[in-house]
Amino acid sequence: MFYGAVVWDPWLIVSQIVCLQCLYYLTLGLSTAVLVGSRVSRMSLFYLFDYSAVDASSVTGLCVIASSLFAALAGAGFMLYLIERAKKCLDFSATLYIIHLFICIVYGGWPSSFTWWVVNGTGLAVMALLGEWLCIRRELRDIPISRLRANV
């Protein structure tokens, strides 16, 4: 992809959002199943979408927090391959967490827990900043000219 030409492609943007959201929830689900599944008798969507599950005063709540932060770290890695541009990382991270907020509102109501807001705000910051850092590192790599030269 040539980055100099700016092309408005809404289907590409929507597909990137859908892929990033699916990979985020896959990572969140798997990490929650590993960390929380060993502590509870029955797994449910409660641990993914209900704000009351994010609780720093219980071990299960701490496992939910850890899985949320791990999913944010993995999301930054996903953005490196899906988004590929540092200036778009904040936009896609914010979109992901806004969609997550709406799903949480539909599932369990408005998140009134301060811990939920801190965890998701931290996850947003981690995903955006780490994703930008990874993309900048890739964008600033040297282009090896020796491969492009014809052998003389």
C-alpha cells in the first residue's frame, strides 16, 4: 500500500474495525477463560461485559482486570498488522472501546463502577500508545537499498 495517496475507502475502514473488534474479543474471551475459568464454576458473558465483574477487591475481579489489560496489549499488536499507520491507532482504539462501552451498557447497564472506567481507560491508553509506538517503529525502519539494486 502506498501511503502518499490518500484514498477514502469506507469498506476498508469498516472491515478493519470489525476485524480488530473480533480479535480483541477473541483475546479477551480466551484470556478470561484461562484466568477466570479456573476460579469460577461456570463461565458466562458476565465476566466480559458486566461492569460489576471488574472488581479490585476480589481475586476473580483482579483476574478480569488482568485479562482486560492483556487484551489491550494484544490489541496493540493486532493494530500493527491490521491498521499499519501510527496516526490511525488512537482512532481505532477509541472506536473499539466505544463499541465495547455500548455492548456493556446493553448487557449490564451504565457502568457505575470507578474501577471499570479506570481499567478501560487504561486499556484504551495502552492499546493506543503501544500501537502507535509499534507502528512508528515499523514506519521508521530503514529501507534496504542493496536488495533493490541490480547486481553490477
